Amino acid sequence: MMKQEKRKWGYFNIALAAIIIVTLGIVFARLFYISSQDKILNTLGEISEQEVKVLRKEIEKGKQTLNNLAVYIGQDESLDMEAVLKKLTAVDNVNGFKRMGIIRPDGQAFTTDSKEMYLGDREYFNISMNGEQAVSDTLIDVEGGGKINVYSAPVTFRDGSRCVLFATYEMVSFENTLSTTTFKGTGHSYVVKKDGEHIAGQSMKGGLGAFENVFELLGASEKNQAAVSQMKSDMGSGASGSVTVTAGDKSYIYYQPMEINGWYLLNIVPVSVVERDINGSLVLTYLFAAICIIALIILLLNIGRERRRGREAIEKAAFVDPVTGGNTFAKFKMDAQRVLRTDRGGTYAMTVLNISKFQYINDLFGYEEGNRVLRHIADVISRSLTGEEIFGRKEGDHFIILMKYGSDEAMQERMEVLIEETCSFARQEKKPYEIKLLAGVYKIEEKMISIDTMADRAEMALARDDRKPFQRCTFYDDTIRDRKIREKEIEDSFEAALRAGEFVVYYQPKYDIRKDRFFGAEALIRWKTSDGSLIAPDSFIGIYEGNGMIVRLDQYVFERVCIQIRRWLDLGYEVTPVSVNVSKVHLYRTDFVESYLGIIRRYKVPVELLQLELTETVLFDNEQMLKTILEEFRRAGIQILMDDFGSGYTSIGMLKDMPIDEIKLDKSLVEDYGQSVRVQKILKSIISLSHELGLEVVAEGVEIQQEYDFLAGIGCDYIQGYFCSKPLPADSYTELAYSGRKPEREQ
């Protein structure tokens, strides 16, 4: 009996243990399922966020292209349809649009593919005619059918008239952006309006298939009523979320607002794909739970390992750079936040590395060779890091590093070692190219600011324009931020300053050495603010060249010079030529020559009194196009001057081929003449050769008697510089040039 009792208790205990194990297994399995489901939804959320960024970037790129083009076209006086379509055709060819075009105020449109159509009833037309950019919903193309999206932007001409610039984007191109496969090719993405109407995205197999409205598609099943109701509520209020629906197969749907036209991105993945891995683990869990505790522990370990592998796979897709195998910028930011949060006592620096002219390696030697360079750099950086230091690839050829900071000197030395080891790759491998690596460093003094802000400051240090020659590592300081603020203020002040006449023309006299008298001048721009202070040209010329405003400023200076010459002529002066500088931005304007000649005709200025100056570097950019433009000016009777001759790579062939009349020696050559016999011989040879080619020579930056005597002795024709006169306002120049006065040196 006792044995039977013991056996019963044994069976009872086994049964109880089995029940407990099975119960624990069931509970564990349920918890594991819920946890896995939550992680899948979180992963869907991360994927959706990344895809939204990609889509928005693609759309913003199209909008920015149109906006920049609209500003450029709007610099014309009024609409010249033929000229505008010619410009658009060039842009259309490189941007992959289906077509581009202009819509007149009456709604009639003209396109780059020679189509004419009425688009006045399109919503985007009305929006842009009211001065706003627009991105349309999916439309049916008026010409040839097919689904399209349209970007549009207003174009306001100088005479106040307005039209609409538009670019048509084929839906198939838009859908290609959504074609990134997820969850082993079973995930699908769609773009819909917040009312459920389909915008983009389709799948030949799986997903939701073809549909007009996602709410109508899902709402056809009673099982989906609650999910559809939640989606409508969330999407109506602009919120993101997730639901489980039945549409053929049971699927997860994660919806994320795109903040464009009320559009939403839907990411869909079948539940079966998720449960396939989970169920395998659950079967093992049930099996081992029924056998013994040890099996249960083994099962738990297996499940843990599987979970880690799943997480690693997800992280690899989101956080592992496909080229270098290192961190993506997203992973870098996560790790950097953790390091800065946990190591509160340490001092760190954010460093950005950039390969100078990396695109040439890709273009000339192929992307695989470029990828080899990137992998080599990542390897060198990785081996140089210590402790909690981390790095990642930010974008393209930009790497970002979170490094321990000791001092500027120590950081400079460390970066020089890293850069040198990186650059030695091409030499050791005997590559036909050179790797030039530059670094920008931001010492982190405010750990509470975002990683993006820190990275931006490191990028600003990398791009600072006061970098010295051969200086490969530069540091961020407050002067950079102050300069950026100042540059923005200068950029924003342009229109008001132009209207107020704050841009003033000064004249730098030219002195004729042979005739011992002043003969002509160079027009220079000065910015005299309302409070009487002067802003140096170096402070604003580069900014306006970058944003295109230099075109209007150059034309303004040219017109002011023509007005002044007309005034001198009316006063009876024997006027001598004035040269005006021209930026290379003009070379890309089809109306450049005609607009300048038009100003000359307007003020009835003899063409021989005007000269155009272009720098040596400009003459090397697109030689054939430039030669054509300069020949047009020459045929009109305007002389062409090559400025800054000798400051860069000077081609003798350029002197032979380009239609120029005069060269202006860069002041650096004049400054160095007394320190080198070689420079003296070079100067003498340049002047001799120029005379043989029929060119006159002007020496700039002459400041002392010895320089003047030397240049006069080797046959230089003219000089400019403080030795004879500083730049003067119009009245002072008039008194100097037309009163018979000699330079101060002779008085």
C-alpha cells in the first residue's frame, strides 16, 4: 500500500510537475508570441519611418529642382516660351521626368516633348498660380493616359507676370522607390490618401493586390471592421499606428503619415511569415516542456538564440552599412547617445572625414574600386579606435567618429596619423589615383544637444573656408556659427540693399606707363550700408555667386558704369575705357550677351569704352562655350580682359585660342618679383610673349616705386594699385582722371 501511495504521489508529482511545466511553457509561449509580435510591429515602424524619409527626400528633391529652376527662369523680364522650353529640355534630360513644361495664366501648357494641352483645371495649377509649390495626387496623364504625379512651382518674372512651371513624374518611377523588399520579399508598401484612396504601390504577388481604396477593400470583410475604424480614426487625426487585418491572408498593417498632401505610407507583412519562425520555437517549447525541465531550459536557450539571430538580422538591415560592414549613421547616432549618456565625465569630439573629389574615383575607375577605398578607410578608422569610441558611415564618402578628446594638439596629431595611414593605401597598392582625406572636428561641450547638431557642426568645421593650404584637419568654433549667421543676413539683405542703392561703384584707375597718364579704370563694387559702414566685397561676392544673385549684381554694376560713362560724355570729357568684372554664372545664361548689349544701346555708350574682365579660372571652364560668347562680344566691339593671370594653372594655348585683348598680371607675381630672379624672368617673358601676340599687359597690386620702375623697364603697358591710386568713388575718379592730375608720387 505504501509503495502504491508513494507511486501515486510520484505520479501526482510528475503530473503536477508536467502540468506546471506545460503551464509555464504555455505562459512562456504566449508571452514570447506577444513579445515577438510587438518587436515585429516596432520593426515595421522603423522600416516605415525610413521609407517615409526616402519618399519625402525624393519628393523634396523634385520640388527643390523646380523651385531653383523657377527662380532662375524668373530672372527674365517676361515669359519667352521658346527660350524657357529650351532651358527645361536640358534639365528634363538629366532629371528623369516624363516631361516638363510651362502653363500660361490661361491654363494652356507647352511641354518639353512638344505637346500642347489645357491644364487650367488642374488643382496644382491653381495652387502655384497663387504663389505656392504643389505636389499632385495621382492623376491620369492628359497625353497618352497612364498614372502620373506632378510637381509645380510658380514662376514670377521681373515684370510681375506669373506662370506655372511643372514636371511630370511617372507613377512607375514613384513606385520603384517603394520597391525595397522587406521580410524576405513578403513585405509590401503602398501610399494612400488619408481617406484611403490609392496613390502608389502595387504588387504582382502577395500584399493587397490592386485596389482603388484601402478602406473599401478591407471593409468588405466583417472581420476587418474594427481595424478599418481604427485606421480611419488615426489617419483622420494624422496619427500613425498598426492593425491586424484579413485580406486573403492575415496580415499586419503599419501606417505612417508622410506629411505631404495628407498621404500615408502603408507597410504590410503577412502574419504567417512572422509566425513561421515563432511557431517553430513554440513547437520545441511544448515538446521539451512535456519531457523535462532541462529540455525546457535548452529550449529557452534555443529560443533566446533564435531571437537574437532575428534581432541581428533586423539590425543588420537597418544598422549595418552594406558597403563597409560597419555602422550606418542611424546606428552610430544610437550608440553615440548611449556613450555620451553613460560616460558623463569624459570629453569627446565629433569628427567628420571626407574624401576630396571621391566622385572622380567612382567615375574613372568604377564603383567597385570606390567601394574598396571606402572599406579601406573604415578598416583604418576601426583599428584606430579605443575604448568607447565609435564610428559609422554618414553618407557617400563621409565618415563620422565619436572620439575621446584631450586637446586640439593631440586631436590634430591623431587625425594626421589616421589620415596618413588612410592615404597610403593608394601608394602601397600602386593605384593610378591619390586619396585625399580631410577632417572636421567639433569638441562636444554641450552633451544635451542632438547628435545631428553635433554632426552638423563637425561638417561646418570640415567645410570652413579659411582652411589653410595642406591643412587636413580643422576645428569648429563659434566664429563658424557667427559667420554662417552673418552670411544668412547678407543673403537676406540683398533685395533691400539693391532697391536702396547701397551697392556703390568705385573706380580703380589704370595708369599708362608709356604716356605717363591715367587711362581707364576697373569698376569695383562696394556695399555702403544705410549707417555709412562699408561691407568688403569678399564678404558678399562669394555668397551671391553661390545663390545666383551675382547675375543681378553684375548687371547692376554694368548698368551703373554705362550711366556714368554717358554722364561723362554729356559733360564733354574725353572718356577712357572702363572694365567690368563678369562672374562665370553668366556663362550659363542664354541671354547673357544680348542683355549686356541691350544696356549699352539703351544708354548710347560707345562700345570701345567698355571692357569685360573674366578671371583666368573662368576661362578654363567650358572653353568652347566661353569662346563662342566672347567672340560675340568681340564682334560687337567690346574688349575682353583676362584677370588674375598667373594666379593658377595658366595655359599658353589659352592666350592663343581665346579672343582676349589684354591680360592683367595677378598681384602675387608683382609682390614676388623682388625675391626671385626667376619670377623677374617669368614676368619679362610673359610681357614679351603677350606683345608678340598683340596683347596689352596690366600689372595689378603695384604699391611701391621699385615695382613701378621694374615693370616700366620690362615694357609693361599699364599698372593698377595704391602706388598710383586707390579705388575711388565716381566723383573723385572724375577729378583725378579728367583734370590732368598726375599721381601723388609725382606731386
